[in-house]
Amino acid sequence: MLQTTFREKKCRSCRTPFRPWSALQVACSPVCAQALAQRIREKAERRQATVERKQTREALEALKTVPQLIAEADRAFCAFIRARDAGRPCICCGGTAKSTSLTGGEWDAGHYRSRGAASHLRYDERNCHAQLKQCNRRAFDVASYRRNLIARIGQVAVEDLERDNRTRKWSRDELREIRDAYRARLRELLKAQKA
């Protein structure tokens, strides 16, 4: 019987050199082979878990209702508006906040024409500006908001907003696009502000 000798190779488990007795042998001993098999199995399990998490996220995303998607799109849009208007005074009263934080504190993204009255304008950047919470929730002064809005975007744009009375029904895909677009724009804006 002809005995073939194979070139020396490194064990895939412990990395020590050994002379294999078969062309397919990758470990120097049964202990190393078991350890290597365990690592390969764990890696495959992690890969499978990642795939399952991704499938679960996609399934949950597909099950979201229109109101859930509107809430997510609103959060992304309002976060962008607060970041866009960072450093500017309140659109309504002209005041500034005590803190510089634009989240969870003293600032809202206040709409000139409310989301309830003009839901088709809820994602129109001309219609929404950073506003102190007390101005937006308790003491909303339409006249001062309008006056300051004219100073920011112009008389023609404000009149266009006031005349716009069309109706709009948001689709799931549109809301996902809006949410994702404003999340991306917020990331870019924050990155630009840090630079």
C-alpha cells in the first residue's frame, strides 16, 4: 500500500504546526477538532440569530399601523425641526430656553397650522418651527407666531400655508419614507453642527 505524506499545516484551533494524515484534516488532535467544531457551531448560531432578528424586525415593521407610523414620522420630523432651529429664539414669543438641550426639555416643534386642522401640512417644514413648550401648549399666540413666521419665511409663503386646504391620506410607504428621510437628515445635520 502506498503511503502519501502531506505537507505540514497549522491547526485551525490551536495554530500549532502538525503533519496531517489526511488531506481534509484541519486540527492536530481530537480535542482541537472538538474545539474547532464548537466555534464553527457557535458562529453559525450567531449568524442564524442575526438573520432571525432581522426577519422579526421586518415582520414587526410590516405589522405597524398607520397611526404608529405617523407617530414615528412625527418624532423624526420634530427632532429634525428642533435641531434645525437650534440657537434660534422661540417662533412665538421670541424667548430663549434656560437650557440648550433640544430634547425632552423646554422645546417643542410647534406647527403654525395644527396637525389636527391641517394634517396635510404636518410634515411641511415651512409650517413647523422650534417653539417653547409653554408657548405651544398653554399660551399659543397665533398673531405673534404669524408675525415671526412672516419674518422668517416671507408673506407669500405664509399666505400659501393659510390657503392650502387640500386633504391628504398618508400611506404606510409614504410615512416610512418620511420617517427614514428625517432620521437621515437629522444625523447629517447633527454631524454638520459638530464639525
